[in-house]
Amino acid sequence: MKIYPVIMCGGSGTRLWPVSTSRTPKQFVNLVSDTSLFRQTIARLAPGEDGLDLAAPIVISNARYLGLINDQLEADGISPLAILLEPCARNTAAVAALAADFVGRIDPEGLVLLLPSDHFIGNPGAFRQAVAEAAAIAAAGRIVTFGISPDRPETGFGYIKAGEQIAPSAHAVTAFREKPDHETALSYLADGTYSWNAGIFLFPADLMRTELETHAPDIMRGVKEALDRTDTDGTVHHIDEAAFSGVRSISIDYAVMEHTSQAAVFGPLSCAWSDVGTWPAVGDLQTSSGPVEPVLIDANNCTIHSGEGVLVAVIGVEDLVISAHDGAVLVMSKSRAQDVSRVIEALKGRGLAERY
């Protein structure tokens, strides 16, 4: 049974401003290594010697990023199976519906591996092995989500509570929990049955269509209509705006996963995963601070990222994020990493969001 990787890359990653912007979001920039997170995602889905039967990638993104997608695919010699361009953002339920319906039309027996393009996985081999093992569980009639073993009381992630064991590394899902407060996150860590929700799914295309038709029929109906009206140019599919813009915006977790009886969690997965969602997370992973190494004098536990030709000197501070890129500079305490979106709102209020 063939697995069709469907890569979601339409987000803007505003918490990593000023490097990640609506023009060049984090998945397309070199944040933690000399290649982008998007290119790393594509690379770990390439054919290998491990026998994992993966089709060429399907990319779902915002229409404005087509040039970035093509440039980075061409740089690595990748020919995608398809690029589906959304005319507007409609959250992950609509993306899952697009993935399921598109793959279902190609291969009714196919499995969909739906995954973000902006995550870091330090052990691709472990990830591919997990996908191979989870494929049998998905093929048996499950929507498999991948859980990450928590190592701290993280309040920025969703959690999955594992229930009855259904396979050596898989359990039925008892509950999905949204981002908790610190005390609740501590209790999840102590409980031992919770994992972080990585937002990676593996499912039979027809099963996801059925579950959407049951729990969110309006979304499935709107997406089918939008696909029926798609304007296709080679491998690029421009999703119909009139139909797609009417699709309800909701996450797949809320629309399906919290209601279905077919949810399973595989893991906890140990593959050196990070969602690279904040500047401190970038600092934990980055191998370079930028083209010019900063000057650090009595500076401790700082994350620094600078653009071409920019030298950053730091004296006598600690626990700061300093990012200088393309005419903009961010300086903040690491403890305020979740508040970068407030800068974006302030720029919008000044009419400067597209400039910076």
C-alpha cells in the first residue's frame, strides 16, 4: 500500500520574526542549518534503501509561495506529484480534506502522510521507521497521529492521552488536550500517558473522507467542490477560490480527531523532533548565528541570529533573543518568546506589515 506524503507549507511562522515573515516564512529560510526546513522535510521523504514505499511529494501551500516552492524543489532536483495552491488559508481540516480527496482520486487504497514542512527532525531514520510501522496500523482502519515523548512541562504544545494498547508502539487515543497551563502540563508529565501532539498524521484517504463526511460534512463538501473546479497547469493545481473561500476554518483536531473513534497515537516517538516554533527553540538547534559570528562579552544563554553583513556585539546580558534581519531588529527576553506576534500586530497597525 503506497504512502503519499502531503506537505503543509502555507503558514507564516510569525513567532520567528523578523527572519520569518509573510513574504518568506520560516519553512523556506535557513534557520538552524544551511538548508531550509522545507528542503529538510523533502529530503527525509526521498526514496531510500529501507523499503518505505513513498510516492513523490504533494505540496499544499498558499498561492503566494509558489515561486519559493519551485525554487527549492528545483535546487534539490525534486519533481513533485502535485502542488495544490490554496487561494486563502482555511486551517488544517480543509488541508486534510484536500489531501484525502486528492489522493483518493488518484489511489483509493492509498495512505496519506500529512505533515508540516517547518519542523526539525534530527534522526530521520527513526522517523521513517516509525512511519513504516504505523502504516500497518493506518491500513487496518486508523487515523494515526504521532506523539513525541515530553521532556518538560511545555505549555505551547497540545497533548495526546494514550488509552488501550492496539499494537506494540500504538494506543487508542483517550483524549486530545489543548495547550495547558504550567500546573496542568506538570501533571501530564507526571502521569506518563501523555505525549506531545506533533501534528503529523497517517491515514487511509478514504477513511479520512468518511470521517470528515460524518463529523464535518460541510468541509468535505466544500473541498470536493473546490477540487472539482481546480485550474490545473501541469503539476500545479490552483484550488477554486469561490468554493474554497466558503470552507469553514477549523483545525483537524477539533473537526475530526476529538470526535472519531478511529484515532490512534504512535509512539512516543524519539527522533530528535522540534517544532522550531520560537526563538529559544531555534537557539537550541542552530549550528551558526548567521554569516558573521557575533561578539559575545560576558553574555550568557543568548540566542543570536543575524543576516548577511550584520555584526552583532553583546555585552553583559543574559537570556536574550537578538535577531537582526533585512532592516529589522528584535531584542527580547527569552521568557517572552510567545509574544512576538504582538510585534506583527503593531506593524499591521502602522501599515508596515508587508514592508517588515
